[in-house]
Amino acid sequence: MPVKREANNRQQQIGVLRIWPVVWPILLYNLLEMTVGLADLMMVRPLGTDATAAVGVCRQITFLIEAVAIGITAGVTTRISQAFGAGDTQRVNRLVIQAVHLAWICAVASTLLGLSLSSAALEWLHVQGPARAQATVYLHFYFAGLVFSWATLMATAILRGYGDVRTPLRIAVGMNAANIVLNYLFIHGAGTLPALGVGGAALGTLLARAAAAVFFFLTLRHGFRIRATAVGAHVPRGLDSNELVQTLRLGVPLSGAALLRTGARLVYLSIVGTAFGTSLQAAVAIGMQLRLVGILPALAFQVTINMLVGQSIGKRNTQEARLVGQRAIAMLAGVVLVTTLGLVLLS
């Protein structure tokens, strides 16, 4: 019995020691990702209700893209982590290249779709008057810069597949700082820079994400060169449709579920806009942005489980994979309880 009890205690300790160091950087990263959009929203509030409503509604539309990205990047992280856990460096590098191809495909498709449907989306959400004009400008900037958004999200997924959760966090800190500075400059103007208002918030975010994408590119290029040299083998750089299909088989169901949740919020915003007008729509949009704080822990644990279980499966250690999953779910329940109580007390 003492031996069994000691083994159980050791398993619990291993679970906690493996999970917490991964969870907290991902949780902070998710918070910083949310802060990018929240900064846009809060920094245009002095411009009035129309500006606030425009950015608030646009942020809900942009969540459609982010919902798709959540699922697809989860598939990328899972597959890379499995190959990494198996010690198959050449396969890891091959999956990294396919992830880059997938990022380009998603960026082009979502940019074209977004630019063509943005006006229809605002019409459906009953965004009217000055808010409509400002929202159109914001969405055009957002969709024009989607290539940088997909680049940062996919690079983050790749690094997490390697088990690196700190590098994306560091870059996200810099991106947020740049976003706030650039937003202020372009929203209010400075020197020869004209004040662009809502469009300035979108442009500032676009440039901040572009800078982050450059840092991610340099990080991945350096890391890939080291690993490719280590295996001493040529890694095909062309598009492999079979690999992409396998990744999408994992990611698309998650994207579908996230799209349904986001779509429900958009339906609610449309009803509010029709029945109560721009002022209440702006208030609801702010509330929807803030409510995301409550689900950030769940998203962080989801990514952590993808990573650690994927690595265990790659090592063919199903017992470890099961243990990590069980411990992570138990820990998530505690974190969500504390977060919920905190939000209730502070609301």
C-alpha cells in the first residue's frame, strides 16, 4: 500500500509539474491576444458611441476568423507534437513546412472572402449611419492584414508543437506594446501623421501584427535551419495535400464548433442593433469582449492537452497521455471556478 500511495503521489506531482509550466504562458498569451482587440475598442471610446459600436461589432466579426484559426492551429500543434514526441525530426520539419503552406492558403481565402462579404455582414448586423462607415474602414484594414494574423497564429502553433510556449509569449508582449503606441499615433495623429480615428486603430494593429510576424519568421527560420542540419536530410518544401488533409481532419471539427458559438453571438448583436440601435449595440459589444476573460483558461488548457497528450502519444506512452489529460481537466475545473467567482465579484 505505501508503495502504491507513493506511486500515485508521484504521478500527481508529475502531472502538475508538467502541466502548469505549459499552461500559464499560454494563458497569458491568450490574454494578450484578447488585449489587442480590447485595446482597439477602448482607445476609440473617446471618439464617441458610433466609433465604439463600429469597433465592437467588427471585433465580433473578426472572431469568425479566429474561430477557424483555433481549430486549424490546434490540428497543427497536435500533429507536430506527436512527431516531436516520437523523436522524428525530419517529420517535424516536414509538418512545419506544410503548416506554412496552410497559413498562406487560409490567409488568401479568408482575405478574399472577408473583403467581399464585409459590407453584407454589416448590413445583416444592422450597423447604420456613421458607425457603418467607420466599421467598413476597420474591416478593410483588418482583412488586408490577415496574412500577418495567420502568420503569427500558425507560427505560435508550430512553436507549441515543439514544446516552446515562452517565445510566443515574449513576442505577444512586444506586439501589444507596439499596438498601443501605434494605435495612439494613428487614431489621434502626431506631427505630420493625420488622425485616422477608427481606421487608425485598425492600421496600428495591422502594423503591430506585421512586426510580430517578422519576429516569428526569424525565429522559425533559425530553428528550422538548426534542426534540418542536425538530421542531415533534405526536407521537401512543396505542398503535400495528404499532410494538409490529415491536419484539417483534426482541426475542422474544432473550427466548426467555435464558428457556431461565434455565430450565436453575432445573431444576438444583430437583434440588439435592430431593436435598440447603436448605443446599446456598443455596450453589448464591450460586454462580449470582456466575457472572453472567462473562457481563456479553457482555451489555454485545450492547447496544453493538445501539446502534452500529443507528445505522449508520439512516444507511444498511452498511460502518460491519459494521466496528463485527467490531471489537466481536474486542474481546469479549479481554475474556472476561481475565475468565475472573481468575475462575479468584480462585475
